[in-house]
Amino acid sequence: MCGITGIFGNLRKEEFESSIHKMSTALTHRGPDDSGILINPDNKVAFGHRRLSIIDLSSAGHQPMTSPCGRFTVVFNGEIYNHLQLRDLLDGQSWCGHSDTETLVAAFSQWGIEKTLPQLVGMFAIAVWDSKERKLSLIRDRIGEKPLYYGWSKGVFIFGSELKSLRAYKGFSSQIDRNALSLYMQYMYVPNPYSIFEDVYKMEPGCILQIDESGLSQPPKDPPFAPFNSQGISIMQWYSLSDIAKNGQNNLIKDENEAIELLEETLLESVRSQLITDVPLGAFLSGGIDSSVIVSLMQKVSKNPVKTFTIGFEESAFNEAIYAKDVAKHLGTDHHELYITASDAIEVIPSLPTLYDEPFADSSQIPTYLVSQLARQSVTVSLSGDAGDELFGGYNRYLWG
């Protein structure tokens, strides 16, 4: 988990320096290992980056990073799991290290942004400055795993991994968007592309936003759903989940055994690719099907016992730790568990507005925070079974829908 932030606008150098330092500092918790700032007042742009080192812990992974041709400058949060395979496809490159960021800027330099994106396998939020076209691009991964907010403040375009970095910008208006608040009351979260603040939006998953100087002056009057095209700013889908679903409907797998084999093969490859790291790695284990499958596949390809982490509750009706312990014992993992009380959970509640920046009503946010704290004592990265229910209809509401 890294943090990215930036400014695009007509500011004096002193204003750039003051603002980008404050915005970057607001994201220190996302990247305690390294930080970097690039200010180019001639191009009216400033980037900030906070790094949590996962691949290539050396300075060769430092950001912001500029492409070998000098055209593209990047700040990037996430991980490109197939970046070593992409290196084999890039001609004539001289590599300084083995970071995926270096692979990314080299790909942009050789193939361009639009042709690079479909080849990326991973989770990411990327900001790219194109010095030739004098254009800023914001890019979010296919499913929206990595957060990215953007907005306008007095004719200046700002963006960041969290709303708190935008709020650190001098003159930011924390005016609540009443329409977004109404949607929150309906859905119990603020849906894309809205944020809780006026003139601030979330990048939609699988989309790329491009803006030049003529798009700085006025924010859109309506939320800019993709596709969106206005003077100086456009938002387009570079990945369409609906197209993938339609293609799947036209190419159904009708043999159950074939489906099972392909699913296991796909999951195993996904898990294996996410185990490539230069830091300690573990997994959240709830004892349910989703996380148990992920951990079993991790253990299958790991030479050592996987470190697993579980939160337990004193109330038996809510306690899944006993099932997680059975799974851990069966798989032979290095298991860690922490039992918490009702008062432990209550103590987390005052921190939630700071953690999430805007209203979010999922009750799992409390145990997720606590299990993350437990895991961070031993590892830097953890895999989980999130999205299994959404993909495979794990709750009745999906079947009803």
C-alpha cells in the first residue's frame, strides 16, 4: 500500500512546494519506507509519493520515476504481477533494478499508455504526466482495488489515494455533497464516481482520465461518469467488465470437471503471482470457504508454513476463529489469533472517520482493522478471500438479484 498525490494547475513554485509537501505528508501512513516529490512549475505539475516497499527495496524503486525517453513521469500505487514477463517483451532496455515501477515507465515509453494498460496484470492507481502532450492521465485498475480520488479547487486539479491528501490542499472546500449523502443513506457507502465532497470524485474502475490545461478552470456540473468528454478533459473505459461477461456468455463451459480444473488453475496462477515479494507475506484466515481456498493454494506453492491471522470474538455466535484454527491445523500454517472483546471493538469506532475519510457502513471494517494490526506485527503484505462472495454468489442477495 503506497500513497500517490498530485497537483496540476497554474501556481507559483512556492505554492507548489508548500501544497505538495502537505498533501504527501497526509499520506505518510500509506508509505513509511520512502517518499518522493517532483515539482515542475514550467509544466504546472507536482507529484508526491509515499512508498511501502514490496518489490525491490533499493532506491531503484524510488518514485516519482521518469521513463528512459524522458517523456513520461509516473507515481504509482499497487503492484504489476506480470512485470517480469513484460520485461521480456520490451526491446533494448537497460534495467537499474527489478521494481515493477521501472517496468511500467519503460512500457509507457515504448508502447504508449493506451497500449500498455491491457497488458498489465495487477492492482494499481497510476498518475502519468506526458511532457510532450502536456497532459495528465489518471488510471485505475480493472476492478478498482486501489483507490484514487480527484477534484478541483479554485481552478487547480488535485488528486490522491485518499481524501485526506486533497483536504490538505490549501483552500480546499470541505463542502458536503448532499446528493452523495443521500446515496450513502440508500446504499450504506458512497458509490462511484461520487465522493462525500462537492467537486471531488472517485475514479471509476477500469477507467483512464486525461486532462490538459484547458480542463482546469471549471469542474463538471454533473458527476463525470465514463464515458465523459468535455473541453480539456475526458474519461474513457480501458477495460469493460460487461464486455467480459458478454463474451463469457457466448463461450460457456458446459463440462463441470473442465470448469473446476480451469478455476483451480486460474486461482493457483493468481495466488502464485502475488507471492513474488521482497518482504514477509501472510494471509487473513476466517475459516470460511474464500480465505481457506486462498490459504490452501498459498500453502501448496510455498516452501514454508504460511503465516495466517485470525480475529476471534468472545461471543460464540460471531466467533469464526475456531473454524480458522481447524483449517490452519489441517493445512499446517503458522497460525496467529487474537481474541477481542466488545470494548476492544468499540475503541476502534472513533478512528473510523480518519481511516475511511468518508461515510462507510460495512461492519466488517472493525475486525478488518484489528486483523491488519495483528498481521502487521509479522508481515508487510497479506492476501485475503475478499470478493469471493461477490464473484460466486456467496450471499442470498446476489442470487435474488
